Amino acid sequence: MKVLMVLTSHDKLGDTGEKTGFWLEELAAPYYTFTDKGVEVVLASPKGGLPPLDPKSDEADFQTDSTRRFATDATAQALISNTHTLASVNVADYDAVFYPGGHGPLWDLTNDKDSIALIEQCYKTDKLLGLVCHAPAALKYPKKPDGTPLVAGKNVTGFTNGEEEAVQLTNVVPFLVEDMLQQNGATYSKGDDWHPYAVVDGKLVTGQNPASSELVAEKMLALLS
């Protein structure tokens, strides 16, 4: 079994002068959920190579068993250092696709033509797709074959307006994930802020926040088996 994980290549947090990127726990926790079950994981990003890590996600307060393991895992470090370019990926080669979050995806994966095409191809071919935290931002522009938003009528979750407010980035981000999903016609639901919460709708699995990333991967594994 083979899973593609799609990471951001964007490292600027709006006009703040601060750095962003992918959130470490949202890569590490699902990575081990998959690989510990014998699943092969391939990493890709719009620009390829080493994707930017959100420096906040590497701070002591946000470390988990998975992040500590990832930091000292030679195989994982080799993978992250040399991600494939998104343009070179053929979704047909994979059993599922997983998007970790972090604030980076709001700026690049949302608008990236290769990401949009990949997500649309997942929908057309009934391929399992998981996205967590800010990564559901990548669902903003993909369409169904009839031209309607891909998430219209779908049950989804993603980073909440309350969580964005708590990290004081409401006025920095280009849009709020919760609002966007509802504007695109999705049925949005959420759990308590910062608690694990995931929603399954057919072959689409979404998670609310970093704490939900392992849960999304577990639900994906259950569907794959």
C-alpha cells in the first residue's frame, strides 16, 4: 500500500515578517500511523526538495512522541529533505493522498494548479483523500465534473475560526478555513478547540487541528483495509 503526503512549499506568514510552513506533528503523527502498518509513504510539495517547517511547530511545547521520533529517524529525514515536485506526481500510483496542514497551505496549496488537479483526480477516481487542520484550504478551488465546488454537500471539518482567533492570526491569513468551507456549500462541523475531531464522508476524510492528524490517518487506514 502506498500513500502520498502533500506538503506546502510556502514559508512566509503573510506580511508579518515571520516564517511559516507545514506543522510538524501533522506530518509526523500520520507518517508513523501509516509506516508502522507497513504502508509506503511518498512526500511531495509544489517546489520539491526540503519543504519549510513552521518553526513554532518545532518548539518544546508542541513536541510529541511522533515529532521526537521523526527528528532522529534517518529514513524520514531523507524523505523530507528531497520531496518530489507535485507536478511530477501521478495520483494513480497511490492508494490514498494525505495533506498535512500548517499555515503554509493557505497561500500555496490553495492556488496551486497541480494540487487542484490532483484533488479533482482523487474525486473522479474515487481515491481516498485526507486533509487536516489548515490543509482543507486546498479544497477551496477544486471542482466536481459539473463545475460545482468539490466540497459542496460534503460533511467536512478543518481549523476553526475560534482556533485561528486563539493563535491571533485571524487578520493575517488570506481566509478562514471554516468560513471558506461553508461558503463552498460544505456541511461544516467541529469539536472542542484543540481536541481531536475528524469527519468521514465517503472517500474524503478531514481533521480539525494538529491533535486530529493521527485520527485522520487511522480513519484512512480503516477505509483502506
